[in-house]
Amino acid sequence: MTFTITICALAILMILGLPISVSLLISGMLGYMITIGVGPGINALTQTAYSDLNSFVIIAIPLYIYMGQLMLKGGAGKDLFSFAHRITRKLPGGLAIAATLASTIFAAISGSSTATAATIGSISIPEMRERGYPKRLSAGCVAVSGTLGILIPPSISFILYSLVTNTSVNKLFLAGIIPGLMLAGLFSVYSIYAMRKKAVKDVNDGQAEETKAPITFDMIASLLLIPVVLGGIYTGLFTPTEAAGVGVIYALLLTIFLKRSLSLKLFWQATMSSVETSAMILMLIAGASVFGNTLSLLQVPQDVAQWIDSLNLSAIQFLILINILYLILGMFMDAAAAILVTVPILLPALQALDINLVWFGVILVINMEIGAVTPPVGMNLFVVKAICEDFTIKDVLVGAFPYAMMGLLGLVLIMVFPDIAMYLPNLSPN
């Protein structure tokens, strides 16, 4: 009965338009207070929320967000796209491939799908339109390539997943590298195929002055942020949290003193944007912590594990069902909310079936990537629509569909061949 009241309260609050963090917090507190009383419930839940937020690993979240915002406001996206286009300009669909490559690199800086799509899209889509690319292809390419932001490390989604499952952040970061590069490759293959099929020749592609100009020191310096952060983690110089702090310092030095592209106004915008995004995620963690503890008190995870056990499902059958669940959830929830709400419920079942939690984390995040370009929520669809006012949501959705199918192919490959994700983590020391 208490579980039903809690879930109904959550649904009603979300329908009323309250933020999901507030909805989780209120419904979780309601269920807890019904179970153990008002006074003890409030006391226990405030302690729970504080203890879950009082984590050294969580410090990495606002720092990585700040690092990405500083690079975004400092013009790193333009440098990365110019660098990528110099590499891909002679290929069919070179600009689309450059957008994917630049998204892959920027994803390793920002850790955000929407930031990646917005940054690279605002630079690449006008270029593609000017050179005769079909608008649906250019929109779909950017929307789906932007989703790599939550898979390629450093990934905020992986940090949240590690908090919930107590798995190694380092191993999760390693596990995201090869799948992220594989998906970028699949997206690029489709871009080549589509451009050849449509027989569209890039207008002035490869002859423009910006593609003939040499690679600048600013480009190299922007690219070096990735090996500084990830290299520091995997050589043991920094923890993931310390690496985030180093990344912020590097981004500040690069954008203020070397590139001199970060004005006081842009610095303030980057700071406030980081504060707003970080506060939203931390509120979500607090709300999910309260809601999750209520479900644990009601023994919902154990009941779910027993129910799944009674179905006599194999690990593969279970994973297929979970993939379908997350593909549907991705249509309505962002990755952070889905991870914080659902993974604690499924964790006992995952452990009972002896499913590798690092591998499952990659599978989950790819599902949420596909969800990011699936209506009705599909945030990346709306980000790309906002960049080009003459695009309709239908244009972006139709353009994104074949790329999303390539993402689904990548998901199947990782499920069939787990070593795609686990090769690098298995090489690393414990």
C-alpha cells in the first residue's frame, strides 16, 4: 500500500510539472514518513541525503561541468571542428564526419550530450547547409553525435552510476572509450554512405581557405586537455576528482592567458551555467537518495530480484528486457535521472545474475544515448531544432533515425561481444 502511494505521488507531482528532483524528494519523504512516522522519517532522510552528497567523488561533477563550460565559452568547439575538418575534408561527407569527430573530442571535454550537440551543431550545421548537404542529414548527424557526450570519458553519467553501484570510476571511464570510438566510426560510415547515395558534392569542400590553413597551436592546446585529464587518471597521477580540478585549471589558463578568448562576461556566464547545472544534478542526487532509501525500506529491490528469479530468465533474456525498458525510459527521462532512480532497484537482480556491472553501465548509457534522440523528450532533437529555426522537429527526427539505428547496431555488438567494452578495463590494474 505504501509503495503504491509513493509511486502515485511521484507520478502526480511529475504530471503537475514539478522538477523530477523535487518529485523524488517529496514522494520519497511521504513514503518514508508513512512507514516509520513523521519525526523519525524527516530525521533519517535528511541524514541520508547529506551522507550521500558528502562524497569526494561527487566533487568531480561540478568540476567537470565547469571545465566543459570554460572550454565552450572559450571557443574550443570552433578549434576542434576546424581540426577535425582538416582531417576529413577529402572524404565523401567530410563535414558530417568532421562534426562526428569534433563531437567525439568535445565529448571528452564537456561530458554533456546537449552541450556537445549545441556547440558543434552551431558551428557545423551552417557549414554543411552552405555546402549543399541535405538538411536532415546534417541535423541528424549532429543530434546523434552529440549523444557521445555521456559515453566518452570523463562522463557525468558514469560518475553517477559508480556512486549508485559502487563500481570503479576509472574502469567505467576505460569501458566507455572503445564503444564511444566504435559508435563514432559507425556514424561516420553512415555519413559516407548517405552522401555517396545522394550524390551530393561538397561545394568548395577541401578548397576553402580554412581547410588549407595549418593546424594552429591553439588547436593543439585545446586537444591536449584530454590527455592531461585522462592520462593523469590512468597513470595514477590523479584520482578522477583531482583530474577534474586539474582540468579546470588547464581550461582557465588556456582560455584566459593563451587563447585570450574568455572575457569577464563569458567567464561569468560559464560560472553561472556551471552552478545551475551542478545544482540541478546535486538536487537530483539528493532526491533520488531519499526516494531510493524509501524503496529499500519497503524492500522493493529485493522483491524485484525475487520476481525476476521466479521468471527463470537467463542473463541474456534479462538484459534484452532491460534494454527495452531503458530505451522506453530514455524517451521520457534524461540519463542522470534514469540511473539514479532505476539502477538501485535493479542492482540486486544484476548481482544475482552475475552480470558485470561495468559492462552493464556501458549498455545502460548507450540506451540513454538513443533515448536522447527519441521523442517526446529527446533533448538533443530540440537543441538542434533551436540552432536552425527553419528546421522542424520532423526534419531532425527523420535525419537522426538512421544514425540512431547505427547506435542500436553498436549496442547489439557490445552485448554480443562484451570485450568491446571490457578490453581496456581488464588490462588496467585493480
